[in-house]
Amino acid sequence: VPYTIADLTKLGGNKLFLTYHVMGAGYDYLTPVGCALGAFILPRTKQFGTLTPLQAAGMGGITLGSVGMGLGLMAMIKASNSKEPKIPWTEDGIQMRVDGISHNYRVRALDFGVWAGIAAAGCALVGYGGPQKLGLSPGIMGNLQAIALGSAIGSVSAIGIISVTK
């Protein structure tokens, strides 16, 4: 994967690039889990019983994807505060981490897959005339549900491709 959206974060420096990937990994892995759990659990609850399974999947994806980003950031903070890190958290150490991520096929394929899914969701929203036409909630919430569903599909697709090719 020669180029991904992640390459734009390099314009903000190595720390931004590293933070993007650490938080993004949590999002990339937990959004599909959230979609699956949301589709089965949320419609059976009193608060969210009016949601369709598709809307609930989107809600679950939004929720667990956000949790994944927070967990990724917390892991990075914890690692950077470690008394004996494997790689020091100096500028050289951060550069080593960035170099490792920049050439990692799995990381780049996953990032590409998630962004491709988000782009497909955006095209579907525009092409069909909004989230309600796709069976999602109205307004911004429906747009977020579409993004979560698209990124979950992209993530699962990328994980499948990675599994077959590596």
C-alpha cells in the first residue's frame, strides 16, 4: 500500500503520525466488534429498542470505535510514561516507531481499508440521498452510523486480505 490517508498526518510531525496510528488501531479493530454487538444487543434493550438492527450496528460501531481510540491513546500515554521502555521516548525513539509503522504492510492495509469503507459510505449517503434512504437514523447520527458501518466493512475486508496475503 504505497499511500494512505495516514501519510497526511506526517505533515503535523512524528508525534501526530504516531498518535493517529495508535488511536486508529483501536478504532479499526473495535468498530467491527461494536457493529456486531450493537446489531444484536441494542434492539433488545429498553432505551434502544426502537432502533433497527442496521441503526443499532452503526451505534455500536460508533461507541466501541470511540472507546478503541481512547484505549489506544491511554496505552500510548502509559507506554510513554514507562520507566523502562523498549524504545526510548526521545525524538530518535519516536522516529524509530514512525519508521516501523510507515513500512508496515498490515498497518497500512488496515488504514487503507478503513478509509476506503468510509469513502464508500460517503458515496452511498450522497448517491441514495441521505442516511434515512439507507435505513439509518436521520441527520448527523445517521451519517455517523454510515461511517461506522463503512469503516467496519473496510476493516474486516482489510483483515481478510492481510490474513490471506501474509
